[in-house]
Amino acid sequence: MELELQTFASDSSSAQAVLSDEVFGRDYNEPLIHQVVTAFLAGGRSGTKAQKSRSDVRGGGRKPWAQKGSGRARAGTSRSPIWRSGGATFAARPRDFSEKVNRKMYRGAMRSILSELLRKNRLIAVEGFPVDEPKTKIVIECLKTLGVSDALIICSEPSENLILATCNIPNIGLIEAATIDPAVLVAFKNVIVTREALEEIEGMLK
């Protein structure tokens, strides 16, 4: 299949990018995409939350008063969860939220996402971004030419000018082709990819 390469110069002729059916011609597999995206986001959680239980709080080793005869409720430690300064009843512990996703599932989900973006005309290929200065106005004009306002820009090696020019634009993301993931692909309405990045992505997912 072929995808037209958009250009920002008015006098330039349009070109076509040949796409592999193996990567961009897959069926939409929503359960697989949901599983892989959920696992990816879960793997990004730090899981470092921790609280002190009654055994972790300092003190409380001595029984506050005798079991009987004081007229007060029996108590074995002053660090009980029902006491002030006591430990937590169900104390949180550090945990690992990561889920196992094998390589075949991960690549299958990525191919399915890219194929669906292409079918819905949400994948826009460009020859490149002519950003000679780190000015937001230049990128905004390029986005207006493409008719998008919510998009992820994927480049093979983003220039420093492009990074600085896109960092303050709402609903616009910039990422290297080598670091794309399923969560970031589904987070934006459109995906703008350069010719070099398109070839790099195709090589990774074949």
C-alpha cells in the first residue's frame, strides 16, 4: 500500500511512501491493544508506596496497663491501629505492578494500532519538518497546513530547534521513532511521522 507524503512547500511535487502490509495492513484487535496498553502503563508505576504497620512503629513494646482491674479497655500495645500514633491497619507495601507481555503480543498491538490509524486517515506522513529556528510559530503554521491541532510528531532524530519549538504547544507531542510505545500512539488524535521515522518503525516491527 502507498501513503502520500505531505510537504510544506507550495511548489513541491507530492511523493508516495510504500508501506508494508505486514505492519500497516493488520486487522484491528481491540482486546490485544487494551491488554498491551494496560500492561505498559502498569509497568510505569513506581510501586514505592509504603506505610508502617503496628510492628514497624517505634515503641509500644510494653503493655500499657494490666489486663484486668484498671477499668479501662484491655490493650496490649500503645501502637495499635486504633490508638493515636499507632500503625496503619492494612499498611501499604512496595509492590511490582508490571505485567508480562511477550514480544509477539507487543509487536502485534503496535501493528494493529498503526494499521487502524492509517485506515482512519489519522496517520499523516511528511517529508520532514523545516524548522530552522526554535520558534513555536513555525511549527504551528506547519500544523495548520496539515489541518491538525492534536497530534504526536514522530521523527527519527528530532532537531534541537524542533524540540524547543514544540515543547509549549498544547496537545502536541514529540518523540523519537526508536522510543514509541502503544500508550503514546493512542494518546493523540493524529500521528504525524516523517519519511525516515516511517522506515525506521517499519524495520522495527517487521
